[in-house]
Amino acid sequence: MENDNLSLTFAALADPTRRAILARLAEGEATVNVLAEPFDMSLQAVSQHLKVLERAGLITRGRSAQWRPCRIEMAPLDDAAAWIGQYRAVWRDRFDLLDQEIRKIRQQKGDDRG
Amino acid sequence: MENDNLSLTFAALADPTRRAILARLAEGEATVNVLAEPFDMSLQAVSQHLKVLERAGLITRGRSAQWRPCRIEMAPLDDAAAWIGQYRAVWRDRFDLLDQEIRKIRQQKGDDRG
DNA sequence: ACCCTATTCAACCGATCTCTTAATCAAGCA
DNA sequence: TGCTTGATTAAGAGATCGGTTGAATAGGGT
């Protein structure tokens, strides 16, 4: 449920239109028509983008009369950020270790400043 | 160059195999053969995954004899994390505003606690 | 009832993705 | 010169993506 959803999330974020939709939704809820307005694209295409975002859990939708207001959801973004952060942390630790090694070697060579 | 690269980066991260490759590379450089070993997949397929990662700037490759050691690069991951963080910040600010509004309304109603 | 608006569903098309196998390139070694 | 190893390129199959148009659904308003 987690790894798969990471794939769905990153795949959803890979499209500029969908990122723009999320950017708009970060400012507040919006209907499909409102979301579609800035794009040179059919309403149906936007609707399909929303379905992709919904499947990734990045948005949820209510119903009020014939409108389907979309709301951004943070959980998948949190997961994505956590995944990236995790490997950045591993990488940083590796650099720290490398740094220690370099210092050690310099000390052994009696070199206090490279 | 930035927006397009975000798309390339997220698209690259959308594949579990490529995420696993990055996870391995976070521990240190590795050759294509070494990277391919854990996967039930041809060497060529892994090579193609590496090309995707390279095009996104997520890895760079050296040459030492017939080996092509792969190294992870943090810059695109930083960009991706920054993009996500940006909208999480917008969202948090929105909640803060909403929170203030709720407090204001409660105060107007003479209600000092839920 | 009828119509209007908001949205989705369905079918299709061309492009791209991910894998395969076969062929090719690059570098070291007999 | 050939042989072997490491890796890439090329071509193709099958699935998915991102868009289109046309028809259907959902929920008012008159």
C-alpha cells in the first residue's frame, strides 16, 4: 500500500498540468470548471487529470449539487517528501563518514590543513 | 530548464525499480552489473532505467576501463523536495488563517473554549 | 415535464513507457 | 589479431498515457 502509492504519487506529480492543478488547490477548494479554466485543453482532459490525482490520494472530492469541489490532501505529499528526505539523509551521512576518513588520513600524514 | 526537469525527476521517481536503484546508490557508487543484480530483469532494462535517471540528472556516470560507475546526484532531489515543501507551506499557512478565523468567531460568540 | 449546467463515461488515436532479444561498441588481455 | 567482459544501442511487442469527440449522468431552475 505504501510503495505502490509512492509510485502513483510521483507519477501524478510528473505532469505539469497536474502540478499546476495542485498549486491552485493549495490556495483552496475549486470545482472542475474553475480548475480547467487556465488550461488550453478540454474539460474532459482536466477531469481525467483529476482522476489520476484522486487515485494517488492527492485530492479528495465532495459533492454539492452538481459541483464536485476538489480538495488537496497532504498525506501523499508527506510520504513523497519523506522518501526523498530519507535518501538525502543517507547521502549526507555518507559524506560525513567520508569527511571523517579524509580528516583521519590527513592527521596520519601529519597534515593539519590540506 | 526547471519545470521540465521537475517533470523528468518525478517521472523517474515514479518507477519502483528506479527508486530501488537510487536507494542502492545512496550507499555508494556502483556499476550497472552490480545495480542489476537484485532485479529479475535483463541488464539492458536496467541500463535503460539508468538512462532515464541520467536524463533527469539524478545520477552521473564516470568511466573506468569498461565499467561505468553510477553516482547519485542530490540537486534534482532537492528541487523535488523544494516543490513539495512549497505547497505544503502554502497549505499550512491556509490552515493557520483558518484557525485564526475560527478563534475570531469563537471570541465574537463569547466562547473561550470549544 | 423540460432545459441548463457541471461533470463523468466511453471509445479512439498517436505518443511514450518498459520490457524483450539481437547486434554493436569499448576496453583490456591472450 | 582475436577473445572476453561490461555496457549501450536498435528494433519491436504490449501496456499505459494524455489528449480528443460524442454520449450519458446528476442535480437544480422554470
